[in-house]
Amino acid sequence: MFESVLITIATAATPLLIAAIGELVVERSGVLNLGVEGMMIMGAVTGFAVAMLTGSAWLGVFAAILVGAAFALLFGFLALTLVTNQVATGLALTLFGLGLSGMLGESFVGLPGVRLGAVDIPVLSDLPVVGRLLFGQDPLFYVSILLTAGVAYFLFSTRAGLMLRAVGDNHTSAHAQGINVIGIRYLALLFGGACAGLAGAYLSIVYTPQWVENMTAGRGWIALALVVFASWRPWRVVVGAYLFGGVTIGQLHAQALGVGIPSQLLSSLPYLATVVVLVLISRNRRLTMMNTPASLGRAFVPDR
């Protein structure tokens, strides 16, 4: 029983972690992309559709990554090239993604999907408690951990990561040093969009292999909150993702046990927890400002 609960928590946390780690890189470059929810839902419908039509879950995953990156390019063109307001552009991208996914996915509602199978490592996956938890998960679970480790190494141990953080902290000074601010932000956006698309594919190919309109159910917004919760540090995102994953699974188990609390209130717990955490963090201004990229959300035009 305990092992099963831990596995379901890991499954619920993985899409949050993937989406949040991508958005962390985007925000470290100084760009605020509120379109994560829209990119996730487009990744979910694209991944499901391609996997079902081709019979290959991996093709669905790759298609979702490409769609997420394409939506990120659209955001980049509007916010970086045309210098539109980043907040408004992100919100518009989310609304566009939600509407387009509903239209494209209408014919796929109720159809059985293709599930990405779990990894089975002989002997190790049979170990008590940790066997299935560490050695019997789906491949994207391991991808999420590798992404986190890779981003942490990239940001704090490479010259390219230092340049990206320099762009996010002071894009004017970075430009004066000869750094291509817009180019770096485009690359960061592509990575973040690909991660959001991958997170969406996880929902429709691994978590519940089916297509349901609005199936992201606000996870993109939680991923955005996780970045702030983690104060823009990759490994803290892991803690936050598993904390929120635990809250999500906890309310499901509470409903199954017939706890005398309205199911609607229980279902709102993950989002209520998000609001509470953000309020607590915002009360500590020093903690909020400590790692916040100074140029976050600020437009940059090289010739000005």
C-alpha cells in the first residue's frame, strides 16, 4: 500500500517537474512566459493523437515536444521580436492553446490511447519498497530527474549557463559585453516550450492514456508557481513538485476513503496549497528577491 502511494505521488509530480524545470530556464533568461498551460494542453492533445494514429507512444512524445517548441517560438516572435507585453502574450497563448486543443481533440474524446510502458530492470525492480519506485517507473520519470540534474549543472557550472543568468539579471550589461540577449532568450524559450509539450504528453500517454478536454487542469499554473516556490533553484523544484504531487494524491485517497469533506473542496486542495505557499513566500521579501532574475518580464530592444 505504502509503495503504491509513493509511486502514484511520483507519477503525479513528474509532469509538474518537467514543466517547471523548463519554465525555470526561461525565467532565468529574463522572460516571463505565462503560456505554460497552453503549451502543455497542446502537447497533451498532439501526443495523444500522434500516438494513437501511429501506434507509437514515442512518436507521440516527440510530436508533443515539437508542438510545445513551436508555441514557444510563437511567443518569442510576439514578445521578443515584436516586443509585446509578456504577461498579456502568455495569457493569450494559454487561451489560444486551450481553445485549439479542444477543437483538435474533439474527435479523439473517449478513444483508447497508447500507453508508454514502464521500465523493468531485472532483480532491481523486485526489491521491496524501493524496487518499483526507483527501478520500475516509466521512462519519462527518469527523464525528469536527468533534466533537473542537467539544468542545475548547465546553469551553475558552464559558461553558457553563466551567460544565460547574466542575461536574466541585467540584459543591458550582458548586451554591452557582446552577449546575444535575444538569441539566448529564444533558445531558453525553445527549451521551456519543449519541456511543457513533454509534460503535456506525459498526461495523455503515461498518466491517463486518453484525451479529455482541459485535462491539464491548471497544472501549467502550478508549474509557474513552483518556480517561485523554488526561488529559481532547480533541485528545490523537485521538492516542490513532489510536495504538490503528494497533495494531489492525498486528496484522491481521502475521497476514496469517504472522508466527510465535500469532494469539490478536496479537489481544490492542490490549488489552495499553491495559493497558500505563494502568499507565505511573498511575505518574506528578502527570500523572494534573493534569486529573482532582475530583468524578469522586462522587454529588451538592442537598438534603444
